[in-house]
Amino acid sequence: MMKQPVDKASPDTAIDEVLPGDLMTTRQRVQLVLVLGALIAIGPLTIDMYLPALPAITSGLQTTETAVQLTLTGTLVGLALGQLLIGPLSDVVGRRVPLLAGLAAHIVASVLCVFAPNIAVLGGLRVLQGLGVAAATVVATAVVRDLFSGASFARIFSRLMLVMGLAPILAPTLGSALLSWTDWRGVFAALAVLGALLIVVAALRLPETLPVARRRHGGVSATLRDYRGLLNDRAFVGLVLVAGLAMAALFAYVSGSSFVLQQEYGLDEQQFGIAFGAGAVGLIGATQFNVRLLRRYTPQQILVSALIAGSAAGLLLVMFAATGIGGLGTLLASLWLVLAAAGLALPNAPALAMTRHSEAAGTAAALLGAVQFGIGAVSAPLAGLFGTGSVPMAIVIAGGMAAALIVMLCVVPRASLGTVDPDLAVALH
């Protein structure tokens, strides 16, 4: 990467304004970070905590691996659709109502998952879980935007990411621990209890942060105009696709790793939790290292370099999976490199995209999240269609990173990418 300092005098640089969050005490800010972090963390927990149980669900419901992977797809579909609907809705009616309704839906879906009689019902209920998770994710992000701006926004959001960053690491480990004394249905019972705790915390500790005077008007037509404006921006659409394809590689790993590591390489549920956690450490470690890189390089440079490195690591992954050279060690090492590259790509593609549309940040964030989880929903079962071995998983992972690189180089016009506020680039990691 060629060193190119960020121009802090650029007109794109955000100017701090005094908002209610700037008047908070340190104790109030810590409490806010913990509450919002817990709300965002329910997403990774809902997605990942049942991963060690996928083989058990396959046998318990007498179904196929591909059908079980589709239950993960259902969650991602709910997340994608939910963000498109709940993001604009929260701009109109406020934050609390969509949040509490979403958490209630998540609780109901989790309880019903405990009694799911077959894989079709479980898949449908996972969609409802995803819708509830979408409310928590969108509203938590919007609350930070309501209360803070500029550098203050960046600092709070970065701390928030650190709080929720533990969730993907802990989720499979927690799931494995639960499975040591209960079956897969107990995992969904635990998610229902977690949802119940969060709805109480949100009701008591999270006030409405969007005053009536700041709510959007114009109804459905205004929302459609916002979406149309975003879709007409080639650079924005290209960057959203880059983020989505990088997320596709990540979710191919999430959906396939349980079968590959447990069935092909013989790891038990606890060992799988440790291996999965090591991958999450690589991903999250890269997102934190991204903060340091942004002091020396632009988001564009980091993004392109990460996609090149991720594509190369993906090719190594395919080679090791196909040949078996080095066994489990080389497979995990190449997977770790791909995840680290994704950890650098995922923060910077959204930062570049979001900077282009500050006038419709909420709708832009909803579209970005919907595309990311929508493409992830497609990639999650894709490898399973060709079997649950390491080779199909590796091909989908490598393909996602390579496709993201192609889109970045061929679709996104580099001349149209303005200077990104470094605070925003840091915040979006």
C-alpha cells in the first residue's frame, strides 16, 4: 500500500456538533455502551450459538445438512428484510417501539424453536428471529447517531464494537457448553431467556432518543425516493456489493465450518468452539488493527489491499482443502488469513459507501446491511448444495473474496471516491 495521508481539511470531513450525548457523564456513557452492545450482540449470538448443534439438528429432525444450513439462511433473510423495513420505520415513529416489538418477536420465535417439530417450521421461525435481531441492530446504531456526531460518535461506536466483538467468539463456545448438559433445543431456550433480559433492560434503561421534531415525514414515497437515489449511485452500489461479497465469504465459513471441522476432521463440539473462536479472534483483531492502518493509509488503499490478500489466501485455502497438504493445520491457517482480510475489508467498504450519502444515513445503512446479510443468506447454503466437505466451502469462500475484488476494480469508479472522514472510517469498524 502506498502511504497517503487523509486530508483532514477536506469538505467531506465531519464537523462536530453538540448533541445530547456530549452532555453525558462518563458513567452514563459506559451504561449506554453496555446496553447498546448487548442489543447488537444478540445478532451474532442468534446466528452463531447453535452452530455446534447443526449435526445434532440434522439427525434429530431426520433431515439433510443442506436443509439445516437453510435455517441459518432464514436468519440472514430476516436480518436483511428487517433492516430495510425497520430502519426507515424507526426514523418515522422513533426508536423504542420498533426495538421493543423486535425483541418481543425474537423471544416468541426462540420459544417456538424449542418445540419445532420439523426442519420447515424451524426454518420459518429462524426468519422471525432474524427480523427481531434486525430491530436491535438497526436501532442500536441509530441511537448512537441520535446522541453523538463526529469524533464523539467515532469513539462511542468503536467502544461499542469492542463490546459486541466478543459475541462471535463466545457464541459457539457458549453453545458447546450448553450442549454438554442439554440438547439443541436448549440453545433456543437460552436465546429466549436472553431476549427476555434484553427487553427488560431496554424498557428500563434506554429512553427515546429521536425527538418528534427530528423524525422524517413523507411516508412510503419519501423512503422509496431515498432508496432510488442510493441505487442510482454506481459507486455506492459497487461498494455495497463489495461489502456483501466479503460478507458472503464470511457466512460460507460460518455455515460450513461446523460440518467440515466436526465431520471431516473429527473435532468434538467443544474443540469446534475453540477453533471457531480462533477464527473470530483473527477477524476482530484485523478490525482493531484497521484503526491503526487508517492513520497512515486511506480506506481505499486498505480495502483494495485486503481484497487482494483475501483472494490469494482463498486460493491457498482451496488448494489445501483439495489436496489435504498439512491437514487441519494448513486449512485453519489459510482460513484465518481469509478472515483477517475480511476483517480489514468489511470496515472500509461501508465507510466509503456511507460517506457518500450523509443526508440519508439511516436508509443507506439499512440498504447496506440488507445487501450484506442478503448475499450472506445466499452463500450460506450454497456450499451445502455441493456437499458439506471442505472443498465446496473453500470454493465459495475464495469465490466471494475474488468477486469482491473484481467488483472493486471494475465497477467502483475510483475517481468518484472522495476523501473519507477518518473518524467515520474508524467508527464503522
